[in-house]
Amino acid sequence: MTLRGTIRDGQVRLESASDLPDGTRVDVRPVAGESLMDLFRRHAISDPSLPRDFATEIDHYLYGLPKRNRRKAKAKAAGDGRAGGRKKKAKRSSKKSRG
């Protein structure tokens, strides 16, 4: 069980009520004031040689696929509005022709 609180006038003030009875012994340790975002920023890679769109174009940089913006542009130019420029398949008739 973890209870959170703050030290005020030399006493621990809990953020919410506790079910612990009076006189219960507890261990108190300070919590670092660093947020998760601070942790991410501290460990972030700051390398100007990396492309700015690395995260959004990861498939391009890892697998050599066309960039997403280029795929969308090709699809738009093809007129079907779908990514990748894939064309719609023609439906086949299930009826056999009589001849």
C-alpha cells in the first residue's frame, strides 16, 4: 500500500484519508519531483543529424518504404483516394456466359 502526502510543520499530511489505525508505524521517504515528461526529456536524443520526420516516417527509414506524404500524393494523383496508389479491382460476374 502506498499513501502520498506532504510534510507540513514537521508532520506528514496525507492527501486522502487512510484506513490505518493510530499508532501504526510507517516508513517515509521523499519522492523525486521529476515528472515522467521530465524523465523523457532528460533521456531524449538531441542529434541534429537525425531527420526531423523520423518518428512519423519510421517505415521509410527502417524498411525503405515511400514516405507517407508521397504515398498520399500518388494515391491522390491516381484518383482513387487510397494510400499507396492501389487500384480498385474490377468485380467479376458470378454468372457464366451462355454461348
